[in-house]
Amino acid sequence: MPLQFQFALQTIEAGKLTYKQIESCRRALRRSFGKHINILFHIFTSHPISKKPVAARMGKGKGALSH
């Protein structure tokens, strides 16, 4: 039966997290722990960020989710 370890990281303040940052973190963990581990990321967003087009007129709602 293989050993199972659980680690968790929690941020102190809010900020944006891009796909490239998540991928570089995954690669660093893979390098340090080896190939035979499972890496799972659970990222919980608390505030969806929406953006309207620049040329949109006033009104007509909030806009689509950007990230």
C-alpha cells in the first residue's frame, strides 16, 4: 500500500491566479515529489469577475464572466 500525504496551502490575501501560475506550481511539485504521485488542485473562487465590452452602451446588465 503506497504512502499517502496531504498538503494544503492557503492564501492570506486575495489576488488573481492565472493558468500559467497554476501550471508552474504543478510542475514544481512534480519535480520535487516524483512522477508517481497524484496532484489535485481545488481552487475555490469567491468573487466572479465580469467584464463588458469597451464599446457597450450603458445599461443592459453586468456582462459576461471574464475569469
